[in-house]
Amino acid sequence: MSDTYDLVIIGGGPGGYNCAIRAGQLGLKVACVETRKTLGGTCLNVGCIPSKALLHATEMYEAAEKDFAGLGIDATVKLNLPNMMASKDKTVGQLTQGIAYLFKKNKVDHIEGFGKIIDAGTVDVDGKKIKTKNIVIATGSEVATLPGIDIDEERIVSSTGALELSKVPGKMIVIGGGVIGLELGSVWRRLGAEVTVVEYLDHILPGMDAEVQKVALRTFKKQKMKFKLGHKVTGVEKMKSKLKVSIEPSKGGDVDTMDADVVLVCIGRRPFTQGLGLEAAGVSMDKRGFIETNHFKTNVSGIWAVGDCTTGPMLAHKAEEEAVAVAESIAGKVGHVNYDVIPGVVYTKPEVAIVGKTEDELKAAGIPYKSGKFSFIANSRAKANHETDGFVKILAHAETDEILGAHMIGPMVGEMIQEMCVAMEFRASSEDIARTCHAHPTLSEAVRQAAMGVEGWTMQS
């Protein structure tokens, strides 16, 4: 362990470990401070990765249980929840070990403990002072809570507890119709729980394309998920054998109650910035606790911040992009992130994927645009796979034809959105996509057909 580092990073999540590895590759002396014994942060340990493991496993379970017969396959399936959870944990363990290996390979010191900033050149880790030329804050975010509703991670759970349930609940109420609530709600719905999503707004997936919201809601209802939109949860009473949940209209009205075995609180996340010594060090934060930055720099020279603890979408890949950029900036190179081309994916079935502007945003900004849309019901591969829900929509500037946004709901769109990201990074036009040959039969042909639709020559009846 070095006496003085070029860089000390507080937080070992996607922002922290990517910054550490890139800085190590660039020849800097680096240490990464993390409170967990394992690296990877919330995303790898109790978030993105374990949830995707359960989403995949439960999709396969439901397909075998309900869909195989339609494909001419007779099968009998039985849930083994302990083994499913063990498989998830094995995946997480392998990936955390992989990060630890990369730290060693790139000569990054992993310091276990809670990091607190003393000044721009000193970090305290559980009483031990570490000197450094630069500090990067990559502490991420934590679960936002509701007043009067105490999360015990047993019956009233956050996303963390929802990934560790020892049995399938009979009834689950999900508070929040955003990405995390829909993903984890769908996991337990597939395994047999009766799932009801309570959302404060009158629609799910806030901030996404309005057509995507409508198709997603219709599809999830078809899958037997229940929704109470325009409602809020005002209290949860713990009883001996069940939970009694109080619900009322968002705009006010009569209180209703619902019974549940498990309540999942998914109302969003907040920056983890308390207790880091930021106030004493003079680091500026906004009223919500987000660290204020300008090209990753805080107002204090030598202190930087990336990821969920700063403003912008709370996405692991956004943190990763900022992490590489800040490491390169500290090393004297030019770090850059294009915030207009950061995709978002919801890993439900069907998946939802977006990048760029929505129609509402373009209208609000007064930007003239054209749109092309293609439904998966007319896609040969989707039809062959019995997965025809959803569509691809592409938005392009009405005058220049530059692609401004893409919005998809359907099979594997989380992979297909990358084509649009590359196109937008190169400022491609919809015609560029429309005139690029796509293999047949593939799901990605829907992207080309949507691009063709911008100029009205899509091949759809």
C-alpha cells in the first residue's frame, strides 16, 4: 500500500471500480475504498446483476411452464427456489472475483472500510489517514424511503430484500411503477405471486415514450399483473400473518386497504452523500444531496465526483462512462461523455429500451421531427419465436433527418438499442439505417423497417 496516492476513489461500484482500473492502466497510483468486502457496489452485489439472474431464470421457468406446449414440447417443471437463489449468488460471486483480479492486474489497492474526506488531499478510512493528490467520489445511491414505512427486508422490503425472499409470497404489493418495481414485480409474478403495483402517477415508466408506457401497461396486465395508478400508499400495518396496506388516490379521497404478504418499496433512489465529510471539505451539493460538478470536477480543486451521487440518470453504464472520463482527465488526457446518447433498458418481458429524446421532449423544445414505427407482429423472427408484442419507433429531425431518439418495446430490444446508440454517436440519419442491409430473418430488421418508416417506405401491411 502506497504512502501517497495519485488517486483515491471512495466507492467500489461501477463508477468506482471502472475509474480505478482505467487510472491504473494509465499508470497512476490508485486506491479504491469500499465498505463491502466485495467490489461491484449495489449494481453487482444487490442490484443489476442478481436481478437479471432472477429475471432470466423466471423467464425460462414460465416459458417451460406455459409456452413450450405451443412449440410442440411437452414438459413438466417444478420450482426449486433455493437452487435458483444459489445460481444467482454464484453469478455474483464470479463477477466480484473478476473485479478483484482486475484490481491486482492493474496494481489498484482495495481498501476495505468507510471513506471520509478530511480535505482535498486526505481521506480517512476508519481512523487511518490516506494522502492523495486527487479524490473521486463514487459512492452511488441508496434506496429512497417513505415516511412511516419501515423497511425490515423481510416483509417490507427494498430491492435488496426482494432478491433474497426465501419463499414466494401469496400477495405482493409493489410501491412504484418504475423500472425496479416492474422488473422485480415480474420476477415474483412469474413464480406465482399475485402482484399489484401502486403508482402515484396515472402511468407507469415515468419519463419514457407515451406509446411505450401504454403498450407496456397493456402487456403487463395481460400477464396478470395488477395496477392501481394515480394512488399512493399512506401506511403499512404489520399484523401477525399479513400486512395491511393503506392506499388512497394521489389527489386525495377515500382510504382503501389491501392485504399483502410482502410489500416492495421501489419509489426511487437518493444520492449516498451523507457522512462523507463533504460539508467540512466545502464540496457543494444541491438541496437533494447531489454533488454539483462541472466536467466531473467539484468546486474544490482535486475532488471529483461521478455516478449516482451526481445529477443525471442513475444508471450503471452512465457511471462507467463518467468513471473512464474522469480517470483520463486526471491523467492529463481529455475525458468526455455524450449525455445525449445514454440508453436505458427495462429488463421485463417484453424488454423496453430507449435512447435520446421522446416525442414530448421534442414538442416541448419546438424541434420539428418525423417518426417511423414498426410493430414486431410483422417481423418474421418475432413471429417464428411467438414473441410479437411491441414495436420500434425512431424519431428524426424533420429537416436534417438526423436521428434524435429511439424507443422500443419487444423481444431483445435491450440488445438492439445499441445499433441506435452507435448511429446517434456518429450523428447518422434515419436513411443511413434504412439503407443498411440487415440479416433476415432477425429481430433487428424491425429497427431498419422503423427507419424506413420515417420516410414512409416501410414494408408493413
